[in-house]
Amino acid sequence: MFLLRNNKQFNDIVTYDAENGNWQRLGPERSKKVVPAEVSGFFTILSSKFCAIYRSGQEIIACVGDVQIPLSHRVKINVSRNLEKRRLTISEDANVIVNLEYSLDTSDQFEGDPTPFIEDEDFDFGLFMANIAASQERQEVLKGNA
């Protein structure tokens, strides 16, 4: 069982059972008591599919719906995009495992946001997953090794 934090809402935490793919939100009181070390990764819902990236021991797992893929040098995560639609593709050895089209929720973005550390991945979970998959350093941070 893993605790995963919503990528957009700090106090939205779910328990995720990787064996059967079930997830359940914690209540607000329990969520407030979760300390960062208890959280194994992040989740969101894209096109009605539960999507997550989390650590399991010293592995990083990408999850889209009922598909779980341990990251390795053989796994590539790509996001192709235009202004309204995105396509998340996860492949292993050039064989496509996941191909998910989703819309980007821009309701929480605004022109001229003065926050200095806002990145595109803060609004696009597919891009967030792709960036972690492409960076060994970020994977080590997620594993708790950095």
C-alpha cells in the first residue's frame, strides 16, 4: 500500500494498492497528519484514468490506469502536445505500452503568474512523469536518495 499526493492539491492524498490498482482518498483529518516521508509519489486523474508515479523500494513505477511500468533505460515517456490536447505515450524498447490522449486543465493558470518557480510540468502531469523518467537525478530524489 502506497500513499500518493495529488500533484495539484497538497492535502489530497490517496492510498494506492499496486496489486489490484485500487485507490481511495484519505479523509481531510488523516491527510493533514501525513508527513512527507510517508508519501511515495504523486497522482492525478487524466481522461478518467488514475495516473501516478511513485517509488517502490529503489524502483520508480509509472502507472496509467491498470498498467504499471517500472522505469528503466528501456522505458521512454513522451508527451506530444498542442494547446488543447496532449498525448502521453509510454514505450519500452520502442513498443508502445500506453497511449493516452488527455486535455490540459488550464483553469488554475493565469497570464503573468508572478510565481518564479512555476514550470509547465506543474500544470501537466504527463509532462511531469516524462521529466522524471528522463532524469536519473530526479528519480534519485523521488527514491529518497538525494
